[in-house]
Amino acid sequence: MLAKTAPVLRPCSLFVMRAGSPLPRRRFRPCRRGASPHARIALQRVFVGAHEDSSNLVPVTPINIPSLSFCCGDFSKMGVAEVSELTGGAERIPKEAKKILYELASKWSNVADSRALEVVQLEGAMTNAVYQVNWPTMSKDGVSQKVLVRIYGEGVDAFFDREGEIRTFECMSRHGQGPLLLGRFANGRVEEFINARTLSAADLRDPNVSSLIASKLKEFHDLSMPGPRKVSLWERLRNWLKGAIRLCSPEEIKEFQLDKLADEIKMLEKILSAEDQSIGFCHNDLQYGNIMMDEEFKQMTIIDYEYASFNPVAYDLANHFCEMAADYHTQTPHILDFNKYPDVEERKRFVQTYLTSSGDKLIEAEVETMLQLIEKYALASHLLWGLWGIISERLNEIDFEYKEYARQRFQQYWLVKPEVLGSN
């Protein structure tokens, strides 16, 4: 695996904690207790607290380890009964993370005991392990203080530059676009907990919700971000193709037609680079689990910027539409249903909202041009995430059928390519 950097224990430059101050809520308000901000499939309860809504949790045996002082993976000083009850991965929270958590909580006047933690693992993430950490407060309404601990997945640095992702995270915070960074450790970070609910697959088909997403995505694309406005899509495709070929056997290369994809990528780049199009800072992974909604104020928050970069904005819309084929809350989360790809009217409605949300006048010719570009960029999305699946099958230990997911994305590429591009 890739080497880990030395532990970094320093406060976030964006967030200065005053002694005795609770974590600021900013503009976010609670929507639903127990809601998962960063989960794709389900929440699994590791420590049970009475204030949490367990309607969408999978309960396990509650245990009482107030300080979480045990070592990662070291059970030598623990009884057999305790070990058997440690399900859901709470024991994998690193010591460095706990030090940050204790230090944060010690500065909050409403937390009586900084070591009286409750930990909830957010299940279903396909890249990182994410934990919600709660502290009981002295508040009469039973509200707990919360943060998020994100532990980076093994091998995921093959897909993106972690330091670059952290810089993006910090920049997004400065723009008020996401959670605050509260601290960093060797293989993860501590983030502000946003009180909002993660969208579901069904939410993406709701016209009202879809309209909010379109407006938020336009705002995201228009952010002033550092760095050259250089399209990253084609270089990323070529790099991932090289990585996939290195990891695959000759039989697998033939099975997935990887030996043909260099020419396909070159062809797509030639066709699409000739188009007159808008370049913006794109999320590049806008599936429903990366969108949160404040129900009270109808505000959207886009989270998780691992794959974010400058790209044609039509690609980001295309990728979002492709994600409507997925439902990561099923027993077979890798199975895609492309019958759920939005129809022409849904796509047109989304694009119209996107183009006019910042006050611009609706021009039908621009709508039609964008719709045509989206269908072409959907092909690039299929190739990219197909390659991601092939690589992830080798590098990621998360329980997900990456190879079968990849197979479906490649199949969809070859199926729709003639319809979209004709004889090319």
C-alpha cells in the first residue's frame, strides 16, 4: 500500500476555538435527529444514546467504554466479552484522532466530560470510513455536541491527491460551502457535523429537490477556486486506464476491452474538445450521498470533494444524471438500473434551472446545446467509473462488488455510444 505520512496534529487554520465555546452551528439547523450526513447505505449504531432516532439504524449490543482509550486493533488488554461486542469498527478510531476529539471537547463549556464519547459508524461509504462522534451535553433538551471523524480508505490515494483534496476542502469552507476542518491526523481528519439529511435515490427524481440541486450545482461551478482552469477529465481517464491495465490479468483486459479504451478516450477528447463549452470547478462525483438538504430552509450542501477539479460543467451534469441509475441503499448496491436515467423532459428541466438560477435569461439554443453535450459526456462518465471499479476491486477492502459495477458501466458505454455519436 502507499506509505503513510507522519501524524499531523495541528488546529485548522479556518477555525479558532475559543475556550468555553460550543462548536458554531453557522447557518445550518437540525432537520432530523440521527440523520446521516455522509452515508450511502445505512447507519449502524455502535454506542447507543437515548437522544438518537433509531428508526433508520441497525442496533447492536450497547457497550460502555467512556474513554475509547483502547488501541487500534489491539485487544490484548481487553476481555473476550468486550471484544465480541466491538462491532461496526469503532475500535479503528486512531489514537491521534482521539487526542483531537478530547482537546476539542475540553473547550466546550456545555460538555461535562470530554471523554464521555458516543461513536456511530456511518455505513456504506465506498471510499472512507466515517464516524459520527457525540458528547452528551448539560443542555436540558438533551442535544448532543457532534463532530465527524473521517478515516481515509486504503489505496484511495491512487485516485486523487490527498493534500490537494484537503486544500479544496479548506477553500470550500472559506466559501461557506461545506463543513469546517477541525483537525487532521495521519490518515484522516475531524470535521464539523452538519445538521442536515443526506438525500436518497428517490430524492433525485423529485422535481422540487432536483431544482434545488441544479441551482446549487451552478453556484458550485461558479466558485472562484485557485489554480489554472484546465480540464482534468482526459488526463484522469488516461491515468486510470494505465492503472487498471497494470492491475488486470490479460484475460481481464480482454474481458473488459481495456485494450480498446485508449482509442475511445482519444476519440471522445477530440470530439468534445472541439465544442464551445463552459469550464467550471466541478464536483465530479455528485451522487445522492454527496448532497445534503436542510429541510427547514431548503438549502443544499454538496460534500466530499475527493474528485473535484476543473472540468466542462456539462460533464458534471452528465455524471449526476448517470448516478440516478444507482441506489446504494439496496441489498445489491452495485446493481445499476439505467432505465432510471432521467428522460428528456427531466434533463431539460434540470438544465433550464441550472442556466437561469443565477439570473441569466433562458436561451433555448443554449439549453439544447447543453443537453447534447451532456449525452456525450455521459459516455466519458461510464468509462471513468468503470475504470474506478476495476482499480477499486484490487485496492479497496470495502464490501462492494466493484468489478460488477465496472462491468455495467462499460456495457452501458458500448450500448449507448452508437446512439449518441453515430458512426464514430
